[in-house]
Amino acid sequence: MKRVLIVEDNTDIRVLVRVTLEIEDYDVHEAANGDIGWEMAQELEPDLILLDVMMPGVLDGFAVCRRVKADPTLSATKVVMLTALAQEADRGEGVDAGADGYLTKPFKPGDLVDAVKDYIGS
């Protein structure tokens, strides 16, 4: 079973993503901010991280992404930014941080599932 880590400060979005992916038989874990997300990523070594950009705490999504991609044990982990920041400059910053993909909010659950399957399969 593929492991997915959701790093998102909005509880409603985290629940929507978790339920959507659990229906598809993914092993889903949640973190409420980037600091906790970074710790969990190191412990879980997920196949995919769905990562919000703007979160409370020291680490925003871009910082978490940079750390994941720089860590030899996590560098193969796929990272998809899941954010309301939809400007080209924001996407460029995500790419610069090492993100594999970018999904903007609001999103349709089907689009989320398609993106996850594209990056890590089912």
C-alpha cells in the first residue's frame, strides 16, 4: 500500500484529502504544519507528500520541500504542492524547491486522485 503524507493546516481540507485517498486504498497520514510534516516525513518515508505552502510554524511548504529533496533517504519521495497560490511565480518557486507537481485549491477530489495516481500509482 502506498503511503501519503498530507501537510496542511486547514483541518477541513486535510479531512477531505484523507477520506478521498483512503477510499482509493492509500495509507494516509496527516500533519497540521510544516514543522510536524518534516518530522513525520523523516519517520514515515512516504511515497508522496501533499504539501500546502502557507502554514503556521517555522517551515512553510517550500522549506519542507527543499528539505525533503535534499535528504538522501527522502529525495525520491514525490512532492505535490497543494495550495491556493496559483501565480506563475508561485509555481516557479515550487519547482525551484524541487516539487514534482502543483495542484491548486480549490480542487476536485477526482483531480486529486488522478494526480496522486500519476505520481505514485495506485
